[in-house]
Amino acid sequence: MNKTNLGVALVTGASSGIGHTTAKALQDAGFRVFGTSRRAVAGGSDGVTMLACDVTDDTSVAKLVQDVLAETGRIDLLVNNAGVGLLGGAEESSMAQAKSLFDVNVFGVMRVTKAVLPTMRRQGKGRIVNLSSVQGFIPAPYFALYSSTKHAVEGYSESLDHELRTFGIRVVLVEPAYTRTSFEENLARPDQLLDIYDSARAGMNAAVRKAMEKGDAPEVVARTVLAAATDPAPKRRYAAGKMARQVSFLRRFVPASAFDKSLRKQNGLPV
């Protein structure tokens, strides 16, 4: 395929934020792009065809893939972007809330991936880009459940990549830090609030709000996804933005005790 026809891309969670910006960047680069949102969106957006899909529902995911294949006959790129956040003490969430979070952020990735793999295997090629986070490889106080979903996505992606290389399919990770989207506004809150965490939770809310204001533009992440999607020799991980690159470097090379102290200081916790 030439530069103006890079194939068919499917981007989950593309109605706003990183997903929307990524879908547009892929479309501009030469992909024919299908984006998803939980509720139907009338018409297209910036040349992106929007389809309804609930990544927590097997039937909805199967219909999505069937509809794309009925129109195009192929899927060359999957970007698993759909996800939700949760801020609070780990013990403040019920098991039902934890399971719901994993159903979107982890099992949603698995559902859509599983649905597209038969097509990619038949094609003998494909690329899967999973949106992770720096919180997928570092501790994240008061984001313990969200962080654990991203750690799970990292383990799944890295392992799956080894399984699929034989079929011409690669699985890679994109790891943003704070990005200027509505993520903070849309964060879920724990369903079993405990007074003992009120002060720390409020402090973390304020810290996240401040960090989001200084965060990268979603276009930074979109450009990184495009690079991950088109790199002829794909890397395992792509840090998205200056802060993400710095955190990745520090996690790898700074002694564990020093990193631990720095992380606690950054999160306003006693060192």
C-alpha cells in the first residue's frame, strides 16, 4: 500500500480526546478510519466514520468488526484507546466497581483484539496499538485500580506480541503521561468513600488538575500512535511526550529507593 492508502484503521473511544485526535491524525496520514463511541454518532467526523460499540459487550464488538469488514473487507490497524479512570483509595472501591473498571480497560482491549485477529491472520499482516500510560509501569497512589488495569494491558500486549509475530502481526504500547483532555473531569469516584482518605483524595484531585493543565496536547499522543502504527521496525513501547520519556528513563535507571522517595514527594506523601 502506498503512502496515501495505508489501509483500514479501527480506533476505539474516538468520540473525543486522545481517541478523536488520533483518529483524525491517522485519517490525515492516509488510513481509512473507523472510530467508535458507546452511543451512535450521526454521520462522520473529519473524514472518520463513527460506529457505535460497547467494548464491554461481546455482541456489540462482534457487530462492529462485522460492519467494518462488510464495508472494507480488511482491518490493518487496531488502536485500543477506549478506557475510563478512577481516583481514590484502593479500599474505597467495591469489587463490583473494580470489575467494571477492568471490564472496560482490560477485557475491552482483549475483546476487540480477539475480534480482529482472525482477519489480521488471514491477511498475514496487522498492527495493534494499545494505549497504556506511565501508570502502567510505575506505582500510582490513589490510582491503584486504574494503574493495575494499565499494568495488565502492558503484560497482555507484550506477551501477545510474541505470539503473533509469526503471523505478521505486531502489538505495541503507547504510554502517555498527563494529557490535556477531559480525563480529570470524567474520572470515576469510589463507590465506598472512607473519611480517612478525604484529605489525601482531595490533594490528589488538585494535583491531577494542575498536572493536566501542564500536560501534553492530545496531538502529541496522536503523533506517537501514528509513529507506532507505521514504524517498519516497531518498538515494544513508545513514550508519548517529554514527561513520559523522562518517567520512563528514571524508572529504568534511577535506584529503586531514590525513585520511591521521589514518587512519594511528587504525590504529596510522607517520605
